[in-house]
Amino acid sequence: MKAEILDKIATLLTVAFGLVAALAWNGAIMAIFLAIFGTAENITAMLVYAVVVTIIAVLVTIWLARVAKRAKGES
């Protein structure tokens, strides 16, 4: 029971730190976007931002999955 509780706490902390990191990256990407486009007030700019962030998220997810697969010794 104690091991299960510790496992759940570790999972929750990992997810919490992941959320903090995601929010930090969101702020950084938004700052870069604002520096390039100057504003995020219109719908087009917001959609471009959402698409760019989605593409980055997909690419990073694929890359991390490949790294994890190699680390486990799979090819």
C-alpha cells in the first residue's frame, strides 16, 4: 500500500512539473511569436500560434518516443 501511494505521488509530481514546463515553454514561444509578428490580438495570429505550437508538440513527442525506444534497447 505504501509503495503504491509513493508511486502515485511520484506520478502526480512528474505531471505537475510537466505542466509547469509546458507553461514555461508556452510563454517562451509566445514571446518569440510576439517578437516576430508584433501582436497576438487577431484570430489569424492566434491560429498561426496554435498551429506552430501543435507542430512543435508533435515533433517533440515523436522524437522523445524514439529516444525512449532506443534507451530501452529496441530498434
